[in-house]
Amino acid sequence: MLSSTGSSLLWRSRTPPPPPPPRSLAYLKALSFPFSSRLGFMNKTTISPVSCLAEISSDINPGWSEFAQNVSGEWDGFGADFSRQGDPLELPESVVPEAYREWEVKVFDWQTQCPTLAQPIAHTFLYKSIKLLPTVGCEADAATRYSIDQRCIGGNKLSALAFSYSVTGSYVAVWPLGNNQLELEHCLINPNDKESRVRIFQLVHLPETTTMLLQSVKVFCEQWEGPFRDGDQLGGCAIRSSAFASTPTTAASVVTGSWRVLLASTTFDSDVQGCIQQVNGDKVVEIVREEKDLLLLPQQLWCSLQETKDGERVFSVGWLFEPRHAITSSCVFSIDSKLKEVTMGRETALSDDFYAAL
């Protein structure tokens, strides 16, 4: 169980903290893959697990305390599942209130809670992703928990194979699910509002005779509702977000074209003994994003799966948090399905007629 006790917890304040002191520049190596490369199947190869152990060292993670302050708290919102074609999936009929069924109202969204706690001194990270049974109207007192998915870094629960984080509170985690499946979790904090975030999960299958395949996607749109309380209080009608699964998807025209990207990254190889690393670097690259590579989602979100000329697979997500500005993250896997690199990018559109079609 998670616990809110302990002097090492940094409570998050609604007043933005002062900017962190300047850090030394660490330049990234040039990217070796094209962002607009064609989707396709690789040559048949033996699938290997991600070569990474869930360990952390404070000596190589100087930004963990700031990350802990920005990620910890009660995050409430809504979540939904999507097919690999981007279609929203209805909730099981057994959990839909009778009033909705009688009026043939389709329900796609779970109301969710995600109490999250990162300990700056213990160097642990834990969260509980809670789905609440849907209700009719404002029935906060009647809401009950449908399921709880608890995950952690540095503990005894389901632990990530790899974890990359930014001091902003954004992170990317690779979770093993068994049955030759991985879940790639991309958590992105809104640069304009640190109390707003999205979490996008890409479910990836690792078949024995073919390449890594994207099976489905799930999305959580969440707001920070206060300090960590281990989910002891339902958000109810006070929740600041709303259901989104059946809202219009992102227009391809607003995310395609030329972009300038400020990138930070972490790299992984067979010699890495600790897989929890802070992304770093300020490499500037220009990319071209093509519509054929995109799986478009609601809420100005998208994801993609690309294959490079070297047979690498790149699983990416993005969030257009304001016109012409986006944040993205990617996991790059080698041809033998080993995690090579995680990147996080801050993007600016370059095209002058970016919104001409709107």
C-alpha cells in the first residue's frame, strides 16, 4: 500500500515553483532514424526482453527531487481505451447504469483517480490507477471502485523494466505484462499548466516470429487535485476534466508538416545496470511528420509506430497543447526488440500556413 507519511514527501504547491538553476548542457548524439519513415514489417528475428534492471542511483539522478515534487499528488480525470485503428471502445455492458442502457446511450469513459507518490530520499515511485464505476448524474457518494492497477519503481509490486523522467514531472515507463506483451506509458505534463497532464499507454505485442506490433491504446486525461492522499477521497462533481473518448479526433493538418524539436533523451544497452534515468540534452533537430504515420486521438493527442531503415521500431506519442506547439515522447527498440533510447521533445511548427486548412 502507498503511504503519505514520512518527512521526505514534498507536497506540491499550486503556486508555480521558481525555475531550477541552470544545468550544464549535455548534447545528444544526432538521431539516426527518419521521423517520417514508412510503417512496415521487419525481417523475422528472435524476440528478446528489454535488457534493463529496475534500480536507481541518486548519484546519476540529480533531478529526482524536483521530479518527485511535480509528479506527486492526487490526479483525477477520465480514461478510455482505443483500438489500434483509433476507435474508442465501449465500457463493458455490466458496468453501465441501467438508465444509460434503456436510452441506448453509449459509454466510453471511466472516471479515474491516480494517486501518485515519488519519494525524493527513498527514490521510489508508486501510483494506483483507479477506475470508478460510472454513475448517472452527480452521484459522487455512490461511486465505487471497479479496479485498481498499482505499479511502482523500486518496490515489490509490478515494476518497470525501464523508466525515464524529466524534472517537469513527465516520464516514460516500460511495463512487462507477461504473454509477450509490454505496455509503454508516456506521461506528458502541459508546459503551460503543470496541473494538467495526459498519460498514453501503447500495448505492444512481441510475437516470436514477427516484429513488435501495436495492439491497442489507452488514454488518461488528468488534473492535479491536491497533495497525495492515497486516493482516500473521490473527486465526484468537483473534477475539473470531462469525458473525451467520443469527442472529435485531432485534425491531421495541425500535427503534420515541418517541426523544430528540442530533444532530451536517455539511452539503454546491455551494459546498463540501472534503468531509471533522467532525460538530458538540448539537441535541436527538424523533422517532417506525415499523416500516414499517425494514429489520431481526441484531445489534440496522437501516437505513431514507425520502422526505420535499420529495422528499428519507434513508438511515439504527442500532445498539441497549444496551436503550433507540441510535446512528444518516443521509445526506440532495436531490431531484436531491445530498448535503445527514450526521447522527450518540445516541438514548434515551422510551416507558415500551418492552420490554413482550419
